[in-house]
Amino acid sequence: MGRGGFFGRYLRVDLGQKRAEHVPLDEATLRAVVGGVGLGALLLGRETPPGFDPLGPEAALVLAFGPLVGTPLTTSAKLAFVAKSPLTGRISDGLSSSAFAIAGKRAGVDAIVLVGAAEEPSIVLVDEAGATLVPCPELWGRDFAISEASERLGQAYPDHRFAVIGVAGERLVRYAGIANDGRHAGRGGLGAVLGAKRVKAIGVRGIRPVPLADAEATLRIAKDLARRSLGPATEKYRSLGTVANLSTFNRLAALPTRNFQASTFEDARRIEGEALHETRERGRGSCKSCTIGCEHFFEVRPGQRPVKMEYENLFALGPLCGIGDPEVVLRASSACDELGIDTISAGGTIAFAMECAEKGLFPAGPLAEEARDLVFGAGERLLSMLEDIARRRTPLGDLLAEGSRRAAEIVGGEAPSFAPHVKGLEIPGYEPRALQTMALGFAVGTRGADHNRSGAYEADFSGKVNRFEPDAAEAAEHAVAAEDRAAVMDSLILCKFLRRAMDDFYGESAEMLRAVTGLPFEAKDLVEAAGRITLVRRLFNEREGWTPAEDTLPARFFEEKLPGGAAKGAGIDRARFARSIDAYHARRGLDERGFVPAEVAREMMAWMGGKYR
């Protein structure tokens, strides 16, 4: 393309045909969707037929890079994995960080697309020339922990960086993730998509520098952003990490507990960030190219390798399952990382099963017998259940490997009313009844219940709205604004912890893009791109069968009030929530049912490519 930041092409790898080719990307397309999740969503639609099986050979897995990766800008060493989720049947994407992203971009591409399926278990090795498939019988089916598989690959191919699936991905657990450099693209089951393609790992080798249109301006911006990244906006994450959120959420009665039956946890003090910091912290770290350093490592037992812990892992494997033993929660988080399963979906699905067992809902027979001791607070049982799920080695493990929505359909009775998901994706650690602007974001999210892609919780926490009864129009405005900002950040790609360090997000982001790419980006271009990226995702979901009935929450949140704490008595009124949904549709420019208007869809599909309507 002759510009910085973009290489103007992606690598398409047909696994079945063992063929790779570089496909051009024009400047207009890249300006329209920026990169990252925007580019990934666009290519996913282009490379797949309508109604395809996410675990079938016609499925595609996209690795999409942003225009900033490989530059000096802090937190820019990221990529997006994008596919149709086998858990939800809708679009899903997962972001991951570190050297893998830089190496992939430096292979001279803006994205890598895998289609088809390998004849035998293989690894895919990518470099600037293309891609090669290498059979890997020594890795597949060997029950290796992800860290061991990664180490073996690094020894065999020291000049490559690897993204790897664990045993859960091989067994097609519907919420298996993809790991690289100790980070995880966890949500939505993208590891199962890779497993269905019989690909154990993707290795990337890149030595081509990412071009900068204006190196001097880029360095100036990078230095200023690095300075601001160490300011008060990120101090909490540097000092305690995201685990600091647990005590705040508990105080606000917004901490999901025992499968959302409560929103405060009596043992919160044992596992809150402050306690972990005082008694167990053994180290800190950061992603590649990051100045913030939010990673904190905690001791499980003396002499054992410390474990990295984040808030979502802590909530999902702790209070959500009624567990307040820090050692158990740390062991469970480590197990999920090594097995290759999403902590939020694992914890949510197990918590759901605990409630089913508590209420005697499992049908008599093997499931009921196996669930007999699966009760809230049973830490050792949680640990064994994670192993059973990842390997699908027992009837209950096999059922729960399908996720809470499918499990609820099998269990029947009242189970679907409290299965903790939206569109099949388990709900993260924010109680919807205590954070009702966030609840709207959960319901309308294209990925499902999602704090990273549609996280309107800042409006609830800041007092900008009444978090228990927000005005419909105000809630919709905040939900759209949060969704738009996330769409741009995830397409650039930058860490969301930078958002509060930027005084003029769209203006400063456009300045970065001008310096890196040389293209005349302005703030208004990124505002338009934000809405466009969301519509690309919605059009994909519409093509794959989305209906307006999916934009809702489990019945529990409408029918049951919170029992205690600062949110005691809070519930979501169905009629008011429906008005918020309608207001969101109007604010987003959708029709009254929530579909992309036909004229807008026709205009977009003219340049998007692929088959939609």
C-alpha cells in the first residue's frame, strides 16, 4: 500500500488443500474497519457461507492485527481471534497480547485466515512467504498442559511464537480458549474452532519491520501516552491489579454470588485483592509493550510457581461458586489456564450445575449421582469438575462442556430460568440487577453478555445514572457510547485501561493513526467506524439466525429481587427494560425490531463482500 501501519494483505490458509495465498486488502476497506476486531468481523463474513457449522470445515478462524501493533505505542502488542462461536452460534472474538501479535504482524500481513480442516493433527507455521502444515502426533492427544505443549513447541521451533490449544480444545469443549505467551483468548470457544480444524498450534515468525509513516510523530505520541499510562487512571491496576474490583463490587452489592442468587459474599475478605496482596503476592508483570503492568502473581503453596489472577477468574471460581478459599480459587484458575478453558464460562456453568444439584433438578441416574456432592462451597469438587469438563470424561463433565444454555435445555424444568447466559455466553462478574445500564449492554451485545465489548458499567458506578432504575434514553446513550469506544479500541488494538488516560479518545486515536499510517484519519472517521464495526457484527449475526428475542436476560433477573446488601430489593422491571432495548435500537440506527435497516444493509454489503441476505 505504500503507507505505514498496514501491509494491505492477509494470508489465507486452506488447511484441507494445504495451500496458502496472500489476498489483497484495499485502503478503503482498512480505513472503514481500522483493523483488529473490525477487520476480523469483515473477513469472517467474506470467508464463510451463511448458516455454517462453527465446528465444521467450512468455518473460518481469523487472526486480525491492528495498525498499531509492532509500533512503540504502549499496550499495542495485541491481536484479535475472530470466529463464529460454537457456544453461542453468533460472532465471537477474543483479544490476546504479547510477542505472538508482533511476530504475526511482522510476517507482513494484516490478518491470517484459516479455512478448511487438516487431514491429521497439525501445527501451522506462518512466515512472510506463506504457511506450512506440519503433523504433530507427538502433541495431539497427549494430555499435555498448555505450558508444557508451548515449551515443547518453543524448543522445536525457537524462531516462532505460538498460539496453542489445550486438551479442552482437542475435546471440542464449547468454551475452550486459545493461549499464547501466557495470555488467553478465552471467551466463546475459539479453541474448539481450532480443535475442530485439527490444529494444535499456530506458529508465527516475522522479521519485517512495521512501517511508520511519520516515525518522529509516532515516537512523540508514544512517549506522551506512556507517561499518562502511569498516572492516577491506572494506579489501582498497577498496585493491586483487577482483583481490586472484588471488594468494591461486594460493597456495592454487585458481586454475583452462588449463581446470581445473591450479590454479596460473606467470605469476600478472604479472597479480595487487598488480602491476596498482603499474604500471597509474589511478583508482578506486564504484557509485551505495556507500561502499565497490571499483572500480579500469587502464591498457591510454598515452593510452587505463583499464579496470575484477574478479577473475572476470582469472581467466577470464587463467589459465583460459593468458594472463599484463596488456595482453591488460585488452583482452579491455574487449572483453567493449563486445560485451556474460559474461566467465566467454566465457573458460570459449574455454578449453574451446583444450583441444579441443590434443587434436585438433575434426572435420576448417572447425572444425579455424579452431581450429588457438587454443592456451593465444595472447592475440591470444583477442581475435579474442571478436569471432567476439559476431558469430557464423565457424563456430567460431558454435559457441562456444552455450556449452561445447552445444559439447561437437557436438564429442563426451571433450569433455563437461571442458566447464567446471554445468547449462550455466560455472564461475567457484574450483577445486572445492581448495574442496570450494564444489564442493557449485556442484553444487546453481539458476542453475548460481555463486559469488554459492551461494558456500560462506568455509567452505573460513576452515578451518571440511577443504577437501579436508569432512564431508558440515558441507558441507551451510555450503552452505545461504551460499545463504540470498545469497538475502536479493539480495532486499533489498545488496552482498555488506557481509556481514562486519554482526554479526547477519538481525537487522540486519530492522531496516532495519522502518525503511524499516513492516512488522513480524523475523530469523526473513527466515530463512524465504531458504529460501522458494530453493524458489521450485527449483520453477521442476522445472517446466522439472530432474532430480537435473543437480546434479553435470564428470567431470574426479572423475577427475583436481590436479597441483601446495598442493592437489597433490586430487580429489573421487564417493561422498563424493554423500553431501554427500544431506545438502544433507535440510538444505534436499527429498525424497531433491532435489525439493520434494509437500505443501510444494502449499502454496507456492497463493500463488505460475502453473502449476507
